[in-house]
Amino acid sequence: MTYRVTLIPGDGTGPELVEATRRVLEATGVPFEWDVQEAGADVMDKYGTPLPEAVLDSIRKNRVGLKGPITTPVGTGFRSVNVALRKALDLYTNLRPARHIKGVRSHYENIDLVVVRENTEGMYVGIEHDVIVGEAAEAIRIITRKGSERIVRFAFEYARENGRRKVTAVHKANILKTTCGLFLGVAREVAEQYPDIEFEDRIVDNMCMQLVQRPQEYDVIVTTNLFGDIVSDLCSGLVGGLGMAPGANIGDGIAVFEPVHGSAPKYAGKNKVNPTANILSGVLMLRYLGEKDAADRVQNAIAAVVAEGKNVTYDMKPTRDDPTAVGTSQMADAIIAAMNTA
């Protein structure tokens, strides 16, 4: 069958990353029909919004999307397109694997973590206002039983389906006794229904310390929205940085795949940035679609190219000014070649 997928190039370096990913995915032989849609800072003047309704309609129709990074203004400007997309489509799970690839410079090896982040609640509901302009502001954090139960259940189902041994719930229930208390209480209830999976909980600040000290002790981590955003970046740092960090936003029968990192607009159009995270997001999409063999081929090809260290971007070289570094497109070419020679 042919998979019709909404393809959102994004802005900044997004279009070149998405193009590299598209070429790699097509090289697997899996048939795709791409429904290209515009979103991001670059379309504000054209549509009056960074997230046109046509984008949402396309994803609702196709049920699967692949996107590049989109710029989010800091402090002012429009709300995050990523947050708005997740909320509008009820993509309540943000799945962020962090797996070490041989050849990537890192302080750790044999890291294989998965962060399951609640994606629609918490501090990211965007309910905030000035109490006294310029002096005090207030934000509202929303945690619900429904939101907590479905994200924790997703984590346990993921663990069971993927042969994982343990789920760790991360919270701040010692201080945020009502909101985090609800999340933790629900997590404990759900855990009782999965006796085959080990369960534990950690306070978020202690969890960050332990991830730095002994990350090999952890497996699947489930947590609330803001904590998940922070902890997943920490986990990405354990395996080489955000350039290696794929992501999936998953709801009930609908999903959008994207890299964890930002749009790096200063590098836009320079054919310079690392496409690995975006391509690995494509691998997550292949697995979601049930194309396991194709996903394995791409993942193995990435591992081979990175391990060889020849056809990789500047950030993966011993020094960032290494003249042998290749561009985004050329690294994609090497991954395709590795697939064809495997």
C-alpha cells in the first residue's frame, strides 16, 4: 500500500532536513505520497498564522505527518506551533528515545532510554497572565486524571511491546502535592495493572542527578509536560546532543513525527546541519506504520555512516572546523548508499 503522509518542511533549516529525510525514506522502497503543507514563521505574512487550518485538516485526513523544526519566538510573538499542533490534534504522547550510536562523541556508552512525555497538559496549556504588569505574572498548571492515566498507560504498553524492563514515573510531588500528587497517584494505580514491568518513581531534580551519574539504571521514563521537555533534553545530551534526538507525537490513531531540536535559522540554506534526528524521526514513523524492516535498514545505515565518521556533518567531527565535514544532503546520500550496500 501507499502511505499518504502530511509533510511539513517547517522553517529555518527545516526544509533541507525534511528533504534529506524524504530522500532516505523513499530509498527504502516503501511507497509514500507526500501531502506538502506550509507552517511556521515563514508563512505568517501569507496566512496570518504560523499554523494554517489546512495543515491540521491534512493531518486529520492522512492520520500521519512528518515535519521539520519550526521557529518559536522567545518571550514574545506567536505561540509555539508545536504546542498548538499537539493540542489541536490531541497528540497526548511525546515519545523521545535517546540511544547512543557508536561514533558519536559522548561521555557515556550503552545508553538506551525512552522518555514518554505528557504532551497536552501541565504548564504548556498556555494559561498565563500579568498580575501586576512588569512586576508579577501568573501561570496555571493543569494536571488531570484522564491525562495522567493515558500517558502512564502508554508508557507501560510501550515497555511491554518493546521488551522493556522498567518504567520510572518522574514528578515533584514532595512540593507540588496536588498536581504532581495526582499524577503520581494515578501512575501507581496503573502500575499495579502491569505486574510484569518493574515500576518506581523519582523526584525530578533527583532524577536529573541520577541520569548524569548512572543512566544505565533507567529504561522508560514517564512524566508531565514541562518535566518531560527538560528531562528529554538531558537524555539527548547523554547520547551526543539534540542532533541525535528524534521525536514522535502520538494520539489515538494519529501521529506526527519531528526532531526534538530547533530550527537553527542562522544555518538556513547552508547545507550544514546534522540530519540524523530528523531521519531518525522518519524511522519512528516507519515503525509506527508497521514497516519494521525498512526502519531497521535506515537505522542500521545511520549507525554505519556515523561509526565510519567520514560522511558526517561538522558537529560529528573531532573538531567543528574539520574540512572533511560534509553537508546535510551529502550525509543523506551516504546513508542511502549504506542502505543499498548492506
